[in-house]
Amino acid sequence: AQTVTQSQPEMSVQEAETVTLSCTYDTSESDYYLFWYKQPPSRQMILVIRQEAYKQQNATENRFSVNFQKAAKSFSLKISDSQLGDAAMYFCAHNTDKLIFGTGTRLQVFP
Amino acid sequence: EPEVTQTPSHQVTQMGQEVILRCVPISNHLYFYWYRQILGQKVEFLVSFYNNEISEKSEIFDDQFSVERPDGSNFTLKIRSTKLEDSAMYFCASSDLSRGLGNEQFFGPGTRLTVL
């Protein structure tokens, strides 16, 4: 069965600092995609970044980057230069033909 | 920029009543999904829909649930007889071409369903 595990229910970071959110997954597929979604208090699901499993290069989107370790089935999200607006729930998700989400990490950003 | 829309934003209903949640996917998308998020919990897959039929459904999607694409634009989720435990945020999503594999699923803003 495909599973996604986020072991950090809550994280906090000081503004302008860097924080890393952890995610591990389990799948028997060889070709798949991984995503990080942000859910602010409005509860809208916003795509932050995605990684294609067949690509060795880690994805980067501005201040957001991932550390994808395929053998370890690990997919962590690094947020650099954290901003107050980054405060939200972050969900890791695995996609074959449907999204399987982790339980989320609530990120607090302190000024 | 095209977006997925959902109506209503909030629906309050009595237990046992039928509700229909509506979604308008992005116009050139072919794959449609419903997800559910009970307050404070993770987002869970309900059903996927392609070519006017259900592609896959989860254990949650029992006989009380149905989906329909009644015209070329709307995609609906019906709950026939609501239960208290159906109270949740319901998200519609759509994607194009490659059945969601790798293609981003675009999420609507959600409908918050409250069953009293």
C-alpha cells in the first residue's frame, strides 16, 4: 500500500531562518511524483513544489527546495529565508493516479 | 489564470438530508477528483472520474456517495443521506492528460459541509 508519513506535527522557525520539514513514503511504483502542498488558514490547497521520481536533481522553487532521496524514500522540504506568510499546514503527497497525503506539519513562523 | 471553482463555500444540512456539492473544473482538464478533509486531519482521496465514469474510489466512497458530470462544465458530488461524520471540507481537483501522474492536480477552494 502507498503511504506517506510526516513525523513532525508542528515546527517553528524564526523569520529569515531556514527550516526543513520531513516526509517519508512507501510505494512499489518506480515512476511517480511527489508534492508539497501548503494549506493556509483559508484551507485552500496550494502547490508549493513537485519532484519527479526519475529525476535525480532536486526540485527548487525560489525559497523552497527539496531533498529527494529515492532509495531512502525520503522527500524533505527546505524553506529558506522564512517569511511570516509561510506559516501554514504543509502536506507531503505522493501521486500515482491519485494523491496520497501525509498527516501534515503545522509551521509557525516567529518574527 | 484558469482555476477550479466550487459552490457553495459552506453548506449546513440536517442529518439524513441529501446534499450536492458542485465543482467547475478547469475547462481543458479531463480528470476530476474529490477529496475530503475532516477538521484537523489529513486530506483523503474519495473518487476519481475520467471519460464519464469512475476510475477509482476509496473505501470512504460508499453507496451514499455518487458523482456526476451533468454537462460539459460541472462535476458534482452527491451525498444521499448525510451523517454527522460527513462533516468535513470537500475539495474538488482536476488535471489534464496524463491521469494525474505527474501533472499537477489543481484544487478548488473547498466546500465546508456541516451536518447537524
